[in-house]
Amino acid sequence: MNDRDAHPDPDLNPDLNPDLDLDLDLDRALTVATELAAWASVVIRSPRAGGVREKASPADIVTQTDETIEAHVRSVLRAAFPSHGIEGEEYGTHEPADPNAPYWVVDPVDGTTNYAHGIGWCSFSLGLAAPDGTPLLGLVADPWRGETFTAIRGRGARLNGTPTRAATHTTLTGHVFLTEWAAHAHWPGLDALLGALSHRHCTARVMGSTALSLAQVAAGRATAAAIGEFHAVDGLPAYLIATEAGAVALPRVPVYDEPLLLMARGVAEEMGELWLAVRRDEIQPGSAPADGRVGGSSN
């Protein structure tokens, strides 16, 4: 992964820098992205060809489908937007000819382990970022449920073309929290966070696709979702979609390789306090909260 990994500077104003002259037609960019997502979804749903190879470890794998989709996406984007850069999960970074040009981030199959084992929970993730990393466009497609989440900065989020919003409830209790492991491993603080959520009767799920799990916050299905390490190829599009749907992010601007939390605005205080306490090691795995609430279920 390239060091510039499409993350905005932490001090960047959340509004797009008005001095940037990107000369972009974001509607056209979204059309191209949506067409690519439809094509990729068909490929992912088709019988899988080829084997599975290890990358960094036995828990970090790639299939022929990952490579086929990313190669096609790169070819289409280079033809449609020749000045743009591209950063992908499988083939690294193609720097833009002009350093002031935007660049695309793509994860062709986010959730490859699920995909390779025949589990129908993975996604196609594609986004466009300004030169400074500000997200401009995000798309996450779920091939198995026929759903496509999209957002253009400042225009809200949509699910299959219909506006979508984060949940409106004001408590974690009785609702769902989604997270992802770092491949096969828990990330620091995860066990303590899951314990604290259990005490609040908030059910946690580990589904296996960062982009798709984060996007569930935008649909109002998950009250909150968190990852231990933010990477732009599978995190930036869903981050834009969720925040455009009204979700709150901690940190407000994602930082490469650092944790990211997305949550419904109504639970931001409760969830935010838990998150910061875990990050400061003030909550340990197995410890009960001061109010003594215990429980949770296996539903």
C-alpha cells in the first residue's frame, strides 16, 4: 500500500477546499463507477475460476477474480479519465500524470476470504479522491443482495438510487455493532470494546467485508461500525457514504493504518465515550461497567 493511501490530512477542513480546481464531472464519474460495479457484481456472482494464492500470510489471500476485476476497472478508468491516478488492492498505485489530478481507489473483492470459501458477504468498492485525499465519490456494491451504495460529496447518500440515512435511535441497547478483524487477528482494544457493548445489550457481528460493514451504518441497519486499520481502497468510499448519510466519524477525518469508528448521530455521545475509553485503555476485557449492566444474547 502506498504511503499516500488516500487519506485526508487530519487538519483538513471537512468541506472541499474551494481553491481546488478539479474540473470534474462527478455525475459522469458516478455513471462510469456504477457501470463498473454492475459488471463486477456479475463476475463475482459467477462460478469462480482459478485458484487461491497467499499474499502476506495464509490469512491474506487473492483469487483470479480479484485480479480480473481490478485489471478491467483500471483499463476502463484510464480510458475514461486518462489524467487520473489509480490505487488498487491488487496492483498498487498508478500515479496521475498531473499531481493536482484526482485519483481512484478500488478494492475489487473486499472480503476475499468469504468469497473464496463460498460465503455470500463480500463487496466491490470504488471511490474518487481529490489530490489532498478528500473523498469526492464513493460506491460500495453488494453483489449478493443486488444493492449499490453511492455518494457524491455534499449530495447525500443513496442506496439503489434512493436516499438513505443513518439510524435515528439514541441508544446502543438492542441494536447492532459491526466490526472487522485485521485478517485473522483482533485489533488492539477490540475485545474490551466488545465486552463493553455486550454489557449494554448491543449485539456485535464480524461479517468479513470492511466496505460492506461500514456501509450498513449508512443504511441504518448497524448503529455503529468500526475497523482497526483504515485503508483507503476499502474504507474511503464507505466512509464518504456513511457520513453523507448523516453518520458521525471518529476521528472526524480517517488516518491511514489507524482505527475508524462510524456511528449514528443519536448514539455518538454514548459510543464515542466508550470508544475513547477503550483507546485510552480505561476499559479492560471482561470488566463490567459502573452501572453493573450485564448480558447480551447470542441471537
